[in-house]
Amino acid sequence: MDINNNKVQVSSKSNYQLARRYGVISFIAIILTAFVILLFFRYETSQIIQDSSKQSNESLTIATEYALNDHFVMFLNLTKVNKDKIISKMPFEPMLERAIKKMIADTDVDRIKLYDTSGMVMYSSKASAYNDDEDNDSFKSALAGNPKTVLNYQDSFSFFNTNTKDVNLVQTYVPIRANNSSPILGVMEVYYDISGYVSQSDKTLFVLVLVTLALMLFLYFFLLMHIKRSERIIDDQNRITREKKIMLEFLTAKMIHAQEDEKKRIAFELHEDVVQTLSGVKMQLEKYILTVGTMDDDSSAKRLSQDIVPVLQNAAHKIRAVAIDLRPPSLDDFGLKAAINSLVSECHTVTTGLEVEVDLSLNEDEITADRKSILYRIVKDTLKAICFEEKFAGRVQFIFKHIDEGLMIKAVIITGQIGDKYGEDLPAFFDSMKERTILSGGDFFVVNQAEERVEVISSWSY
């Protein structure tokens, strides 16, 4: 039993480690999956925001430059003539400036700037930006006649971006010239603020992360509960298997002892009964041989028939009884029902006040010879204990039935003597029925156990 307990402890420990490893690995996998989803969604969102913002701001800048081209050309030409004046004091059409400021106030446009060909700021809708001269690649591209749009994108998850100048401002540079064939007079730059889109994207991303984590954690705990339940089922099955194994080992050992006891009983009956009878016959024959010369034929024949023949008949009867007890010929010759009816008749002749009923409503052709032998032995051992040993008065029923994909025998004993002798314990004579059932691959159940009634079932699957 200590070995079995150690095995149970080792098995439980192994199952616990399995669940813990599953929990840790699954949790790490869920976090990594959520992180990958976060990165992927952030990347896709940032790409969409950047692409759409660049396209929309470039279209806006080109349209603005096209609509106000004449005013911008006039202003840049005027600045060339008045190079000595302070740039911020250069005259700008009041109506045009009001229109530009109104456009900036009603939209996400941050500011508008005009540059000359050297990169100097000629006009800015924001006064603080007059000192921000340009000489970058985007400005040079616009001077070459190719509009260029750039964006310094930075959201809440941009941990490694240290460039904080003009963050989330789309900058579009377009050339300014009188017509397509004239030289470029300067560059127009429009700053478009996309901070609102980035903030909304961060909120959406945050909500997505929370929802993803919530769903994955729900799935995680659901699977963990399922694993725990599966472990409990496996533990129960292992426990039942161990119990059946222990029971099988116990019943096997008990069956071996029972076989040895049966052999001893048969040997005792043969030696103490049959052999003694045959020894008496032998002595009678020896005595008869010694006196055969002094006796006439009639008296010797008479004595032989009176003394020796009955003894031989008695010995033959006892040998036949032992042989029938080992294997009744009626079971092979006439079937299970006839053999059981013979047992019932024998029980009725020995015990008074006991009613034995047998309901064998099944087709014996569907039962194998080995299974018939087991059923016969179960009924024989039970009736032997009830009729010859316990001498109960009451009612005994044996019900044989076909069940789904199998066979069952139900034994019902109704007598007040059971409660008086056994109390709440199962009568000991059912041990043989339980042993034979389990050893033959069946299942044994106690259906009902009351003070005056006991019902048990043995069942087998085909």
C-alpha cells in the first residue's frame, strides 16, 4: 500500500506540474500574441494615417497654391525689389491674409509659409517662424519642380523617437511660378496638424489592447478550467484503475486460495469417503476370497449381493456426486436453464420455507460456454450458501436478461434474517459472485440493500 500511495503522490505531482507549466506558457503566449497584435495594428494604423494625411495635405497645398498663385507670384516679385526691407514688414494683401488666417482657424492647418529660392522665409502665418530658414531635401525637391511631403510621426508608443520638432505635422512643399514654363520664384509650405488623428488612433489602439487581452485572458482561464477538469477526470480514472488493479490482485489471490481449498475439499471427500468405502469393499473381497472354499455357491452369491454390491453402489454414487459438483453434465447436454433448475430442485428438497425463482428470459445460443459456466457457478455458490449454510427462509430471485450490448444477472434476496445477521454489511456469500464477475471481465453493483431486502447485479459486455 505504501508503494501505491507513493505512486499516487508522484502522479498528482506530475499533473500539477503539467497544469502549472501549461498556465505559465499559455500566459506568456497570450501576452506575446497581444503584443504582436499591438505592434501590427499600430504599424498599419500609422501607415494609414501617414499615407492619407500626406495625400490630403499635398492635394490641399497644391490646390491652395493654384488658387492663390497670382498673389504669391506678385508678393515674391515684390520682395525681390525690396530686399533691404525687413521681411516681416513686407506688405501682404490684407484680404488674402485674412483668408489664409481664416482657413487656418477653421481647419487643422497649423501654418503657411512662403520661401524664396534661397530658403529664406518671406511670409509666415505664424510670426515666430520667420527665422526658420529651409535647406532640406524636401525644399530642394520643390525647387527642382517636384512637390514633396514629409511627416514626423510620433504617437504614445514611439519610445525611441527623439526628434520632437514639428511632431505630427504634415509638411508639404510645392514650387511657386507664374506658369509651367517660367522659372521657380519660391516655395510654398503648408503645415497640417494630425495630432487629433494620432490621439484617436492611440485611444483606439488602447481599447483594442484591452479587448484583446480580456478575450485572451477569458480564453486562457476557460482553457485552464477545462485542463483542471480534465485532470480531475484523469485522476478519477487513474484512481478507479488503481482500485480495480488492487481489487483484481486481491481477487486473483483469493481465487487461487479458493481453488486450492476446492482441491482440498475434493481430495478430502475422495480420501475420507470414497477411498474408505473402496477400502471396505477390498477388505470384504479379501475376506470372501479366504472363505470361498468352505462356502457353497448360493450362500456366497447371496452374501456378495448383500454386503459388497451396496457398498460399491454407494461408492459409485459418491464419485458421481463429486464429478457432478465439478462439472454438471446437464449444463453441456441440456443447457443453462436445465442445470439451474436442477440446483433449485435440490435446494427445495433441503430447505423448507424458501422460495427460489429463476427468470431466464434470454437466448442461450447467444451465450458462450465459458459465460454459461460462470453464470452457473454464481447461482450454484449463492444457492449453496443460502440453502445449505445459512438456511434462510424467504424468497430468492435470479433474473437473467440481455442488456444493451451485454448480459446481466440480478440476484434478489428477501428475508428478515439478513438484517439480523449482517446488519448494514453485504452478505458474505455475495463475495464469490463479486469475485467471479470481476475476474470474468464484468461489473458488480449493489442496487438495493435494506434490512430485509438485498439486490445485486452482475453485468458483462459482449
